[in-house]
Amino acid sequence: MADKRRILLVEDQQILCQLMSFELAEEGHEVTFAGDGVQAMALLEKVSFDIVVTDLYMPEMGGIELIKTMQNKSIDLPIIVLSASRQGDVAVELNTLGIEHFIDKPITDDKMTLLLFYISVL
């Protein structure tokens, strides 16, 4: 098992959050939820995390805006992006922002295994 990580999971789909949290907890990780980037930033300013796993498209503040806000505030954490849409311009922007780890939705068993791998090496 990888070292225990404190993970901020930023996702507006509550059922997906619950399923992912269960899997991550089974691996010994501690997961905190935020429903959008605004909630995530409030948590990031108060709580210490090891990794951020974020969706791209959410109400209030989406994943790209969250990443930019984190960078502007010098919150330097590994980020894994989840999304059902990988449009070319979005992929280029993520790459420009330094995001290397992207997982397409829906989250299947294989993709959950990939997520756990990313978490273990970041």
C-alpha cells in the first residue's frame, strides 16, 4: 500500500465522490470533498492536503480556474484532473498549466487503478 495521502476531491457529482472516496479510503487515504472550486479554495486555505483531484466542469468555479487560482496563491500541490470531455483546447491549456495527469470519465475499475497509481507516485 502506498503512503497515506490527504486528498482533496473536487467534484460536483456526489455519487462519484462517495464511490471514489470509498476506494481511496480502502487504500488508506484520507479524502475531503469540495463540490466546486470555491469550496476547494476555502479548504486549501485552512487545511493541509497532499494531492488535489479535480473535475474540470463544475458550478461556481471549475477545475481550470481552480488550478489557476491555486497557482496565483502559490498553493503548490500535485493535481490530477478528471473529466468526461477532453477537448483539444482544454488539453493544451492543462498542459500549459503544468498538469500532466488526466483521467477520462466515467471512472472504471481500470481508471481507478490508474488514479491510485498516480496518487502513489506524486
